[in-house]
Amino acid sequence: MFWKPYTVKCWLKHGRQQRRQLVTTWTPLATAFNSPPFKRLNLTRNEVFEYLLISSRESFPYTMEQGLFGMSELRSHEGFYLMRENASDFTETLIKEATSPERKRKIVQIFDELSDTLCKVADLSEFIRIAHPNAKYMQAAEDACINISSTVEHLNTHKELYSALSRVVQAGDLVPTTEIDHHVAKLFLFDFEQSGIHLKEEERQKVVRLNDYILQLGQKFMHGASQPTAFPRGKVPESIRNYFPSEGDTILVSGLYTSSTNPQAREAAYRVFLYPSMKQEELLSDMIKCRHALARTCGFETYAHRALKASTVEKPEMVEDFIDVLTRELKPRADKDFHTMENMKRRECGNSDVTVAVWDTPYFTSLMKRNALNASADEFLPYFSLGGCMEGLNNLLRSLYGISLQNTLMEPGEAWHSDIYKLSVVHEKEGLLGYIYCDFFERENKPNQDCHFTIRGGKSMPDGSYQLPIVVVMLNLSQPRWTGPTLLTPSRVDNLFHEMGHAMHSMLARTEYQHVTGTRCSTDFAEVPSVLMEYFASDPRVLRTFARHFQTHKPMSESMLQRLCNSKNLFSASETQLQVFYSALDQAYHGDPKNQGSNTTETLRKVQEKHYSLPYVEETAWQLRFSHLVGYGAKYYSYLISKSIASQIWQTYFEKNPFNREAGEKYRREVLAHGGGVPSRNLVANFLNCQLTAESLAKSLIHEIDVNDKKIEELIKV
């Protein structure tokens, strides 16, 4: 289908006239994000045709359409088939080079090019598979994922390729290498050995079977964890039956109803939703046993030892020490929180004998935050327009790193939907650093999660240039209306800063190898940059730069600002204790089987008694709803470690001045730039100028809780 040039020019001119009417006192970046996204030209030729309802048989001399992410192969969904075939062919070429006795390059360079070739297809396909609204693109992307997975399986069983890498790691390369080369080569070798290629054939086949079975068990467990519980209607007190949907004589409970003002409804939901499921128990128990068998077959003491290799803490023994210190220090502080909640419950119920229970804590935490704010969350909405928040991010990043976020016009067909923004990340001296595609708005069938996707990793190129990173930041915000921009709740602001923290890790990394660029680092370090950004989002000095009414541009009052920032830390001791309990349970399941109970619930009971102040509720099995056990097996502690490290970085470098350019440059140079190219333990220890110990990591969180508690006591006049 072709277009008359003058038709398109007229349409573009009309679009420019419309955009001029939107000019306000906001910056161009803020104005762009505060404008309805469908005003931006980001359509394929077919979509433009459908929009204008015109057609023409005359030839059009210009190519209007690029392809997804500017890749010419992806002008149609069929491009995925070409990309995967090209990747498979080039993979064979690289295998021959890596195994050749006449090899001229470092083995790690060849392996990284292998990784880059496959990741460029796999990462892009994985994102498009879940995010593209067109079924043909989704299917083609899924087929590409399956094809690349097959190629990876082929590599995982290629003994000649493994032997070539193993020889280099053990005896050195044919050409001079660096410490970074050796570190990355060892990471590749460990990835190789995950499939058991270094084992005897019988054991290797066992590893393959176990990995496959664990994957199936995990998928079934996650599905079951989200299913509602059916319960006989007659066994639920009549006074609260109407709180739950029903089918005949059965009620369905699909969650914990934590926001319900009725304590009986909260209790009923907790007991019913978490009622033990024999099927879920079998799935979880089998998964844990298979993981232990896998670890033992691969030569590890436990699955936790296997999972934590090359992590920041390195061994589960350090995680255990970290958890024990936190448990001891948090106990009196969390008990104080629960005592406050208990008093709140007694006042609300008018009964001095009631006690606080596990089903009450989310409700009273939320209630306390609303009381502390002295306003509903909706009253903060006008001060956090999406454009204003993006302007605040831009100002902060310019202050810390000398970079700016520039809204960039996309070519038709470059995005997977018409409401996508493209940001160029530009340094004041170094120029373009990479691209961030912002998929911020909810739409039908889009995953309901806030996350960061790497589409293309950065790496040094042979000609001395740098392969610029491309990432996607996905949120689920409401679409802006003609009456005003998208407005964010305070928690949404935190999420935006968090995900942009991941994106900036990708943008500011300048690694030699893409296998270790940006967020491609140990799990217990990957969250540090994003959690650190939440500290900036909770600082009044930062919020003051952009928290202003979207209509009047009047800044948020100082009182509202202080109440908002302090309210984020209410009951932080009890919330941290809950995370410690979760982490301890995860470690117990993936540790020595001799220390576990007769079933997963017995293990839960033992762990809860030791690490959490509120008692276990009989005939419940909370762990059977804990889907994170699948994806984070033995690594759930990572959030606490990342928060501890981020807290120390904040306290050391940014607490006095969140706009400190010298501190920002040091953080970029010594932390973000390396990605996973330097062991994260060394990276953090060098940056903080101290040895990482369980005691020091725990103490930073405790110190933060104590400091915030003093602010909160002043806030609520306790």
C-alpha cells in the first residue's frame, strides 16, 4: 500500500498544530508525557491508512516504516523467523571458531558474541511474546523463543565447546587476558555446568531430567498458588458470607481481603484462602526434593549453596547469620509495632481483650499510613502528573550524572503500540548512551506488572565503539484523558523511580561484555540501583523539585511533603521482620533436609516461631501460596541484602545531599559502570570502603529503622 506524499505532509502539519496548543510551563519532556499518547505519530502504514480512511494506487517514493525497535527485519512478524535462523547460523560459525586450534581471539570474546547473538533474539522475543497486542507477532516471537531455547540446549550438550572453555579457565588462554576476562569466563563455565555437561553421561542425563521436572513442578505450583479456594458456604459465619462471591452452596475466596474493615472477614479470608491443599503440598515438596537432588548431583552440599555461588554473599551460611542478626535486633522493634496495632484494633472494635493477628497487620499498616498522611492517597494525585514525575527524574539524573532524558520521535512501526514513548539517554559530554522505551499504560491482555526488560545489552565493539543498550520500562498506569494527564499515587511514583533505577543501571553500564552488562549481575545485587532510587523518591528535597499541581503548578505544601515521606516508613520494623521470615523460610526449604519438618507446613511452623513475632495459625499453609519460591528459590533474601546495601550507599553518599554530582559520578564510575563484570561483593566493599559482613549489613537496616522511628514519633505525636 502506498501514499501520496502531500497527504502525509498535511497530516503531519496538522499534528504539529495540535501539539503547539499543548504548550505549558512544563518542560518539553513533561509536556510530552502529560499529553495523550495517541497524538504522537507512531503508526505503521496500515494503521495510518485505517486512521485516515483513504487509499491510493500511486507509488510512494519514501519508506515510512522501520520495524520494531528500529530493526528492519521486524517490519512484519515474519522477521522473527529470519532473525532466529540468522542467529542459529552465526552460532555454528562461532562454535567452529571457539573450538579451532587456530583461534585468534580470546575465548571469552567468542563466548560473549555467542551470548550476544542469542540474547538479541531471545530477549526481544520474550518481551514481544507477552507485550505485543498482535497475535501474529506474539506467536512468531514465541516460536523464536522456542527455537533459541533449542539452540541453547544444543550448546549445553556441546562437549567440545565446553572443553575449550574449561581448558582456558583452568590453564589460561592462548592470548593475553585480564582479570575481567577470567571472571566472565568463569561465569560462562558455571552457566555451562548448570546442565551437568561436566558429569558422566548417566549423571548428566539425571540433571537434564531433574531440570525439566523442576520446571514442570514450578509451573504447576505457580498456577495452583493463584487459584481461589472453594469452601462450604455453611461453614462461614452468616454475618460475613456476603463479603465473598459464591457458587451455589460454595463460596470462593481469591485473596486475603486485607483492606476489609471487618476483622471477621479478614480472619475468614485468611483461614479459607490459606487452607492446606494436598496437591500444592505435593508439588512444593517434590520441587524442593528435586532441587536438592539436582544440587547433590552437581556436587553442591545443598540447593542454596548452588544458587548462591557467585552471589554477593557467596554462601548460605552468611545469609543465615544475616537473618539471625536481624531477627534478634528486630524482635523488640517489631513487637512495638504490633503493640501499636493491637491498641488500634481495640479502639476500633471497642474491645480491650482482642489481640492483633497475622490477618490484621496489612490492614492496620495501611490505616496508620492514611492517618499519618492526614489525607487520602487521592489527594496527592494532582501533584504527581506523569510528566511532572518524568521531569523530576530528568532533573535528578542531570544533577547526579550529567545526563538528560530526551523524548524522541519514533519511525512508524518502531513501537508495538501507539502509546509508547521513546527516550534517548544523552550525556552532556559523552553523547548518546542508549534508549529507553516507555510502555507505561494499561491495555487489554498486557501483563499487570511493573518491570524492566533488556532488549539489547551494551558491550564494547571491535572497532572501539559501544553497542548502545536498549531497554523497556513497563508500568500499568491509566491512560491520560483530554481533561488532564495521568496522575500517580505516591506508591506509583516509587515504582516509577524503582524501574527507572534498573533502566539507568543498563544505560550507565560500560562493560566490555554484554553477558555482564547492567542488570546482568548477581540477583542479590541487581536490585541495589533500583532500591536506591526509591530513597531519592522518598526524600522531600527531591520531591520538592517536581511535586506540583498539574493545573495550577502550585507546589505541594511542606506539611504534605513531610507527612508523605515519613509515612512511607511506618511500621518498617514489622514489615522488615516479615521479609526476614520469608527469607528464612526460603533458606530452610533449600537447605539441609535434616533440618526440615515432616512436611512444608511443619517447616513453616518452626521458622515462624523463631523469626516472626506473631504465631502460626493452625490449619493454614501460607507457603502454598508463596509463588516466589519458584523464581527466587534460595534467593528470596536478595531483597533484604539489596536494601541493606542501598541503605548504606544512601547514608554514606547521598543522605546529606541527594543532588551531589561528585557522589553520583563516583557511584556511576565504581558501581553502575561495571554491571556484573566485577564480583558484586568486591564492587560493594570497595565502594563503601568496608568488608561486607552479616553484622554490618543487618546494622544498616536497623539504624535506618531507628532513625525513621524518631521522625515518625514526631509526625504522629506518639
